Amino acid sequence: MVGQAVDTADFFGDTMSIPGDLLSTLPPSLSDGELADLLAQHYGLSGPMKRLTSERDLNLRLDAGGQRFVVKCANRAEPRAVTEFQTAALLHLEGKSLPVPGVIRSRNGATGVDTPQGLLRVLSYLDGLPLHMAPRSAAQRAAMGQMAARISAGLHGFRHPGSDHVLQWDIRQAGALRPYLAQVPDHLRGPCTQVLDRFDAEVFPALTGCRWQVVHNDLNPHNILVDETNPDQIAGVLDFGDMVRTPLVCDLAVAASYQVDAALPLQSLTEFVAAYHQILPLTAAELSLVADLTAARMLTTLCITSRRAARYPENAPYILRNFPAAETGLMALTALPREAVQQALTAACPME
């Protein structure tokens, strides 16, 4: 079994308050020249750089010595323990045959370098086609379900002091998003309110009886790479920046929220969860929460992105990139009878 059930007092309490500094602080502002100097001094790397989009951090692609790397400078508002937590997780996954970035050591063997703007890290570059640019299929959905389970299984047993931070994108924090409903488009406010009411009354209290562990927590189509010649094969899993210790089933729900086909919501959700269950069997209690947690993740996407796009209109296209899928997915999923959804999931995921 992966993870374990926890006592309420261990993880609830003051952790439900939402800090705003990280999502309100602009990414580091190092120039290309400053970055080039740091990379040459500490890593012995030099070459053309291309800046990548990011909401919180400074990310670049570096071509050096016939290889490609990803250079990351953490947001200065991010606690050092959280950044080191991400690095430690990648180190934990080394040697587990998973398609995740490797940590490149500096000249003196360090996994990161301090800068006035934040911690600088270098990771290996993974080739592949971003999932959001690839054709979708049932086979790909099943492969994604299995990959989500493999990543969580790989993280089983990993512990770190930075794992218990409060993160807005952690589904268990959904109850704190109620003030954001006012910024959600009018036609979505009713469904979002219903999902949030059910979450507060039924779902949140049940999370204490679930297995908890560190999870990736952001398996969205922009963080997944597929093979360019075979889009049904998962080629890479990126961006461990939203990792957190939370109920294991929350991570499944995060990934599922991006796999629900609005034209076939019940079938697509069931296929995805069944593939995950084959690799990492769910408990009956966890399975009973999957649909509601998936809807809660869609609500989380709608609430946070609506608020942030209004505050940072210049970055709205990036912030809202997952909004359309969350909107259509939530409307399709909440239109299904809950009993029918649970019956389908139970039939597709037999318990041992």
C-alpha cells in the first residue's frame, strides 16, 4: 500500500489559510548576461538560451555542448525548503525508470546555486511533444493513468521538511477559494458553488481517512510530453513545482481533471481511473471521492485562474491556458448523476 491514513491534527488546523506572497511576486529578473555568467562560473555551461513561460519562476532552455538543459531560478518568495523539496524529490526518483528530469550537479557537486534573485538549478531536458499539442485517444488516456500511478508509486516513502507547505493548487485547500467565486464568469458560478458546497460538507471531512504522501500534484497537459511518432506513449513528466504532501487520491483527481472528455465524460473518467487502479489500486474510500475531487480540481482551476488573470492581464493567455478544458469538463461532469458515476467507477476498479 502506498501512503497511509493520518490523524486530522497532523495536517489540518492553521494550514487552511492561503498565503498570497508566492503567487503575487513576479518571477526573478536576471538578465541573459547575468545568467550566462552564473552558468559558466558554477556549471561550466555556455550556449544559446531561450526563455520559457512560467507563472512563478524564471525558466530557460539552454543549448550547451551538444546537449539541452532546463535552467530554473526559483521565485524569491518561495521558501528555500520548498525549492530544495522539489530537487530532493527528483533525486529520490533517480534510478526508478521514470521519464522525469535529472538534477545536474554544479562544478562542486551542489544541486543548486544561491543568487540574489533565488536558487538557481539546472535540470536535464526531456524531448517530446507537449500533450496539449498532441491528438488525444483512449489509449493515450490509459497510458496517462498508468504514468500518474507510476509517479506516485515512485514517490512513495519520500519525506522532506518542505512537503507540508500550503499550496493554493492543492485540492484539499479548495474550501478557502470561496471568496474567489465572485470572479468566476456568471454562468459557472452556480455549478462551482454546488461543487464547493459538497466539498466542504462531504469530501473534505473524508480526506482524513485516506492515504497521504508526497505527490506531483500538477499532471496537466502542459507538463506531460508524448512521443512525437506515437502520441499514445508518455515520454516525459515535467514541472515538480506544485508538489505537496496531501491525500494520494487528490493527485489522481488532478490528473483526471485534464483527461475528462466533455463529449464522453463518464467513459473518459472511468477509463483513466481504471488504468491508474491497475498500477496503484485505490481503496473503496478513495474511489468514492474521485469524481467529487476531480470536479473540485476543475473548480480550483476556474477560481484561481479567473482571479489571477484579472490581476495580471498581461499574462492572461498563459494563466488561462487550462481554463477552457476545466469549464467544459466541470459542466459535463456535474451534469452526470452521481450514482451512475460511482457505479461505473466501482465496476471498472474491482477491489482486491
